[in-house]
Amino acid sequence: MDRSLFIAMTGATQTMLAQTSNANNLANSQTTGFKSDLEQFRSMPVFGDGYPTRVYAMTEKPGTDFSQGGLQATGNDLDIAINGDGFFAVQDSKGKEAYTRAGDLKTTIDGQLQTGSGLAVLSSEGQPIVLPPNEKLVIGRDGTISIRPFGEPANVPLVDVAKIKLIKPDIKNVEKRTDGLTYIKDGSAQSDDPSVQIAQGMIEGSNVNAIGAMVDMIELARNFEMQSNVMKNIKENSAAGAKLLQM
């Protein structure tokens, strides 16, 4: 009886964890460049002294769905989307190089180019990009940023001021962490990849299937209810067994 109780208890706990991950996916179904997290259940033996006679349920994150989300035209010169595979480099909150596909960019008062969440966009040299005051800005397909400075006539050619660092690593060697950014698993240095192409005036939407996430939410809720009922039945059976022993 303790075995069934243990299995039901761990099943309910792990279902709650899976529901948390699924709810996070659903909440980010409209987040620019968001990549959905995958979840799966499996049985795991409890190892210790003696034979592993107990098994518990475990939910795990086998990976992230890095498939491309839908592209949405915005007409904003600072909005970019990677067309195909690849990432562009940003500086995370700890000052380390990280990668993202969220291309809703903006500039600060001092001209620093940032993502919508406030992370500095890095150049191909690995430094934060700072743009001079300008009247026109163009981001080329290869990530090159060209501007026309303030006060210059319209017939003056644009000047290249920076190039966004674009990489295309082996997808098996990348992982999405709790901050929502992508990192290289083995920590290897990544160089600029000229094959990565950018579309200006567009952003990439989330790749979360909202309907599928809602169906998963209902299924997980039913699983939790089922595990709770199992624990309730075990309690009732245990009480009935104790009563028989007293007789």
C-alpha cells in the first residue's frame, strides 16, 4: 500500500511541475521570439540500500522547441527577425554573452541598442552597440547597421557603424535557461556566421501553440485529480485495514 501511495504522491507533485511549465508556455504565447519548453513524464526507480523496489514518477525537460515562430511585419526600422536558423548575440544580466531571437529592439537616450527587455545587443566584435544620432537607419540582411547622421542631406550615402553578431550553432549544443536566453552548453566561443539572414521591419512571434497548451493544461489538471483520488482511496483502504486488525 505504501508503494501505491508513494507513486500517487510523486505523480501529483510532478504533474504540478509540468503544469507550471505548460502555464509558462501559454503565458508567453504572444511574447516576441519565445521558444516553448518541452515536458515529458517517465518512471524512475528509487536507488538506495538494497534493491530498487520503489518507483516514482518524474517530469523532465528533454529540451526546447527552437522551431521558427511566425513573422509579423511592423514597419519599425528597429524591429528585426531572423529568417531561418540562427540567433543574435546579447549581453545578459551578468555581463555574459547570450543569444536570443527576440528582435523588438530599441535605443536608449545615449544611443545603446537594446532588446525590448533591456539587454544590450552585441556587435560582431562582442561589444555593446552604441548608435550615433541619426535621421535614417537601415539594418542589412547580414546584420550591418547603416545610418545617415543628423543634419546630413538626403543624398549623402549611408554610413556603416556596426554589425550585429549573428551565430548559427549546432542546435544540439544550445540550451534555454531560466532567464529565457539561449546559451552554448559547452561554453565554446561562437563566431559571426554570414549565412544568417535578417529581415528588417519584422519580428518573430512565439512558436507556442496556444490551443495545444490549453489542451495540455486540461489533461494535466485531470491527471492531478486522478492522483489525488488515488491517494484518497489509499487512505480509506488503510483505515479499513486498521479497523479489521483491531477486531
